[in-house]
Amino acid sequence: MKAKIPFLITFALSALFLKGFFDGLSSLNPLSVLILLLSILYLSYIVIENLKDEKPAFYGGLGTGLLLIVSTKAIFLTLAGNSLNPYPIDFLLLIILAYFSTLMNTAIYAFFISMVDMAHLYLNTAAPLFAKSAYAIIMMFIAAIAAGSIYGRDKKTRERLEGLLKNMADGGRGPLPGKSPAGADGIMAQDNRKDLIYTEPVNAASGWASNAVRMVKDMINSHNCVLFKVDKDRLSAIAAASHDKDIYYELPMESSGNLLGWIAEHRVPLRIAEVRDIKGISYYTKDKKINSFLGVPVFGDGDELKGILCADSQKYDAFSVEAERFLVMAAQGVSEFLKNISILHQMDTERSKFIAFYNLTKRLGSTLRFDEIFDIVVESSMGIIDYDMAAFILKEDQDTLRIASAKGLMAAELFDRKLRPDESIAGAVLKNGKSLLFQNLQGSKREASLFPWISLPIRSLLCLPLIVKEDTIGVFVLASKRENYFSQYVVNIFEVIAAHTAIALSNARMYQQMEKMATIDGLTGLFNHRCFQERLSDELERAERYKEKLSLLLLDIDHFKKVNDTYGHPAGDKILKEVAKILNSSVRGVDVAARYGGEEFAVVLVNTGSKGALETAERIRKIMEGSKFDTGSTNIRITGSMGIAVFPDDTGMLDQNSNQRLLISRADSALYTAKEEGRNRVYLFKDVSDRIEERREKTG
């Protein structure tokens, strides 16, 4: 029903038009104005609807055209009356409609205008004038059909052209699938192109090239036509008429026995009527029965070789001189394309580098761990440039550098090695706080190597300082086996990366220091009381789970108050530090040494029973007894008393909190007994438990 409405309105307006309802301004009345306005509004509505629909229905488009004709004629007649000839308006309408309509619809429009005009003339004009007007209308009808036919052909041509352009844009998207030929150092297409992110401009350009070589193939009737881009040491296939999986995407630049290499070397066209050695057709992975070959160089600005356009055929002597001339002409057209696609590839490469850089800096803010920062930077850097070795060298002190992270060449031999600043290039970077770039390290005259104990097969080297508030904390190193590998653009990117990395490392170091402050006693460097309680709880849980023993040793420095009173608190602090060193050197890495409070210390001995605990405590006691402690003014002797309790021997199997409280209490009771009975001795709780109980009963 919706499609019929324009026809119904057209019929109604035509009837009113023929009846003289719109004859001049004198006939104008509110009803005629309302009818015209409603017709115009509805016409605008269906025009907009048709524009939204990419393929409007045949009848929908026809009804819109008819309504436009009768509405225009009604408006014209209302404004001009019978004083002006309507044929110019009619002819203009037909030309406009013919441009947007099919030939069939144009014929219907012309017929409709002719019938309406003739009917209007017949009803309102004398016979002689009617005859002349009818002749004019017939001529207009013929002209309209002719215009529609011309526009129809133009429209078909435009549609074919648009289809071709669409196919060109859709064709050849992305690189050809391929393999790396023997002798190409194992370089495959995806390896060389992995840094590129192909965007629409590159796809469109690749599609253009694919369609161009396809047209060349059809014109000279060849088996295939391939366009190669010439690089410094290789040829890269940009487009092929036949997307053959047996085409190599990349080829090494070799002239010996290689037809493409010969053209690149001699820079002249090459036409071969009979290919005797299939190895000369080096861009196929297997024998394609090629018997004829034609190739021409593609030059850029200043006679620079930019590419090679070649064609092949399975027939003998398939290419004539005319075909060679045609291919030379095609190569001239391809030249500008190669220039543009080179620019597009460069833009895509830079875009991919920017994305990798953005992701790197974003990820750096997500961690406060040194190892994760190193991993993020070295892995993300690979997305910016394909390096062969990367390393972080950090300054430990003024005379020592340490390789904190390494990836690539000899990484296992480099990691965690230490070196002096004066024996490495990294030392010069630390000293000057400026980047160093070597484009040919093997040919450089220098006093120091990068790593003095090892010789790396690298030629390009980039050393970047890691600077935080004018302090150089380390060096970020990138290296490649290739000469002149790091462009200034890449150097600029990595200088920014180094700055962000330095900030991330500084933040990680601050966090590490804060974490240390929360767990470490500031004076002695041992774990503090809170951390001791947490670690003891963890170790008790572990011992209970694995049915192991655990010993707790509590140590108290004898007569420490007297030391403070006699020699002062600074002397007391020095003694506390020395005792802490003795504890650290006397226990294993798995054990926990802590400052319990004041002059008391605690040691958690993991997986250790009473015998092992007693041996460790006696060793500590004897070292303390035999040591001289510096007070600043004199050396004095200090002793210590110790008590030991063992889990589960001295506590039984209670809940974890009860076990922990009871273990500490019994070790403290043993310590108190040692001090009561003469000091400078070690007691196991089980050995003195009876005496502890007797004393408790006496004090009862």
C-alpha cells in the first residue's frame, strides 16, 4: 500500500491540474496552497526515504518521479499561469530524472509529461496552437528518450568503473603468503614484516598494484606477472597477478644465475624466448614449466632502481618487442606507486613502533618489581626494533656495575655478572649521562668493550643512560649484528623509553625500601618484632603440615644496661649491630633472625630439633664470648644468655595461635633460667622444665 500512495497523489494532482485548479495566482486559495504544501512535504519525505535505501524498488522510484513532475508543473502553473511556456521546465525535469533513472522510467516520465501537457493544451488552447505544441511535445519526448539512453550508458560505465575500483581496493590485501627460499638466511615474510601494522592505505595501495599487474598479465597474455620492490640486499614481492602459494615473498639479491638479480645489476630490460635453466626463475618454489621470461627495471627519482616488473609464460617465445615496450610503459606507471607504498610502509612501521611504545609505557606503571620492569621493557622493545641483544646494567656502588637483566645473545653468560665502570663502555655512559651510539662497533677505535670477559658478534650498539633527578642509576643496552641499524628516529624513541624505565626503577626501589622499613629493624638490619611474629606463624604452620620440628632460640645480652650506663647508648647500639652480624653469620638462609626487642634477639631454626638448636646456640655463645666489642673508647667483652624451645616437643599439638604463644613463653622461661643461674649459657626448655616449675611453685 505504501508504494501506491505516490501514484494516488499523482493522479489526484493531475486531475486538479487539468481542471485548472492551479491556473495562475488569481486561482490561488487556501485549499490549493494546502494541497501544494502537503504534496511538497510528502514528496520530500519519500525522496529522503529513497536516499536511505541503497536500492529503492522500481515502483517506488517511478512514483517519486511522477509526483515530482506533477508537483513542479502545478507550482509552475500557479506562479506563471498560461503566460509562460512550460517546455523548458519539462525538459529540465526530464534531463534530471534521466540522469538518476533507468531508460524505462525515463520513457514513462516523458510519456507522462507529454500526455499531461497535450491534455492541458487540448482543454485550454485553440487547435492550431495545439498542433504546434503537440509537435514540440513529441520532439521533447524523443530528446528525453535519447538523453535517458545516453545517461543510462554513462551510468552503466560509472557502475562498472566503481566495481573495478572496489575490486582493486579489495584485491591483494596484505602480503602474499610465501616461504623463504633456500639461501635467504631463513628470512620469511612474516619475520621481516612483523613490525608492520597494515592499515587501509597500504591495503588499498596493495590492491591497486595487484589489479595493475593483473591487467598487464591480460594485455600481454602471460602466465603470471609479479612486481618486486628492490631493497638493499633483497627483493620483496609486492603484488602478483596470480596469488600463487608457490611464490617466494622474498628473495636474496643474487645476480649469478638469477634473472631478477641480473636485471637489478645491469638495470636494463631482459627478454628470454627460451628459459634453459629453471633456477633463473627464482621466485617460484617449484617448477612451473616456465619457458619465456620478460622483466624490466622500475626506476624512481634520480635513476634510482626501485623495483622490477616481470612476466612469464609457459609458451616458448611468448613475448614480442611490443610486449616489452608495453611492460616498460607499465613500469613507468608503477614507479610512482612504489614511491608511495614505501612512504605508507614507513608510516605503518612508525605507527606500530608508537603503539608498542605506548603499550610499554602503560605497562611500566602497573608493576613495582624490578624483574617485571626489565621483562616489560626488553619484550616490548622487540615490537619497536628487532634487536639481537638487550641488557640492563645497574650501578651497585661507585666501583661496581651489575648486569641485572639480559636477553638475546649470550644472555645466560651475562646475567648477574659484575664489572667495573672503567672496563666497559657502560661506564662512560654512566659518567657522562648521555647516550652512546655505535653504527659499526667492530670498526670503532675504543679503549673499552661492552663486556670485557666476552666478545659478542655485534656491530650496532646503543647505550642509553637511566637518569633519575640527575643521578644515573644504570644503562639500557641494545645491540644488533647489523651495521647502521639504529636510526635517529629509533634512538629518540628509546631515549624516551629509557627515561620512563628509570622512573619505574626508581619507584620500585622506593617501594622496596618502604617494604624493607616495614619489616626490617633500622638499627640491626634484622627482621623486626612484627615480621618475626608473622614468619614464626608461617613456619609453625609449615612444620605442622609436613610433620617437621622447629626450634625457637631467644638471646639476651648479659649486663647490657650496665654497658649503656657506662659507655653510653651509642656504644650500646654498636654492640647490638655486632651481635646482629654474629647471628646472621651463624644461621642458615632458611632460618629467621630477628630483633625481639631492646637487647633481646630471636632466631627461628627451621626443620631443626633440640640437638641442632643447641649446637647453633653454643656456636653463637662462643663467638660472642670470644669477641671484643668496640665501644668507641675501648674494647670490651660481652656474653649472652639463651633459651630454646622446640615444636612440637615442648608445646604439644594445640591450635596454631596457642602453639606460637606457648613456644615463645617456654623459650623465654628457659632464657630467664639461664640468666638466673649465672648467665653466658644456653638452656633447652626440656632440660630445665622441672626447675622452672619448682621456681614457679616457690613464687606461687
